[in-house]
Amino acid sequence: MRRLVAISALLLADALLCAAPSQAASFDCAKASAPDERAVCANPALSALDSEMGGLWFAYSRLPMLMGGSGDRQDEARAFLAARAKCGGNAACLTTLYTARIAALKGQIATYIKGMPPL
């Protein structure tokens, strides 16, 4: 059952990514005020990375965790946002940060799925 939930979350995240406009970020660009947010909204490549990361985060955030796991997951998200803020409007810094976060989320999701018992 857990495997089915995980796979369903991944499929939903993939569908959301494919249906989203190419320049849509995972947050409301009309409300973007910080330099990092404005940079993501203004740069189609960064916006695409943000959308990909948002879809992966959606899937990852729905995976059931043992005690403490959900708190760790939230801490990781806050750390990413703090690091993104430190990048400011620097596109190279933001690209590196997003690429690393996407790889980490993919790895965490894959590890979770591999640890699940077979159907």
C-alpha cells in the first residue's frame, strides 16, 4: 500500500509539472519581493528548475516518515530557502543550489521506494 501511495504521489507530481506553464515558479511570482524570488521569476531556466523542485517536494512531502522524519524534512526545506535567499539574484548560485536540491530530493524518493516491501 505504501508503494502505491509513493508511486501515485510521483505520478501526480509529474502530471503537475507537465501541466504547468513553462515559466511558472512554485510560488506566486506576483508576490515575489526578495531578490532570489524575483530572479527565479525573471529567468525561464530557473523557473523551470523551481517548478521541477516543487513537484519533487510535493511527492517527497507526502511520503510517510518515521518519528522525526517529518521534522527533518521541514528543516531541509527551510535550509534550502535560507541558502536560496543568500544567493540573492545570482543566477549561477541559484542554478547550482536548485540542481543540488533536485538531486537530493530524487535520491531521497528513490531510497524510500527501494526500502518498501514488494507489492
